[in-house]
Amino acid sequence: MVDSHRELFSATGAVAVVPHNTNTIGETRGLIVTVAGTVRATFQDGSDVVFQCAAGVVIPVCVNLIHTDSNATGIVALY
């Protein structure tokens, strides 16, 4: 869970994400993509959502799984 005392956009790390249907990436503070498209992600509670992502725009979400049917590329998880 994100520490409620820190600002949501104050990421302290970033990791390139290779989408996978079962390998989790740890709970993120946000996502950003280099090529626009969709990102299907799973939240810690197990709910899935598909985001339409524009290139270079931070999506401030705390997710832990990025699925292979995502078609955005250059996905980076912010922590």
C-alpha cells in the first residue's frame, strides 16, 4: 500500500515492465508508457482494468500485474 504521507507523484524508482499474466511487479505508484496504447493491469484486490495510455503521461495507479494483452509499449512502473 502506498504510504499516505508521501505525494502520489513522488516516485523514487522506476523499472521497465515486461507484461506477464502471472509474474507480479510489486505495487506501483504509477505507470508511464513510451508508445501509446492500452495497458491491462490488476490491482492488489484482484480487480482488472484496461487503461488507454498516452505516451509520456503518468497514470497514477497502484497496480501489481501488467497483462500480455496490453498493446502499449515501453511500459515503465514507477515506485
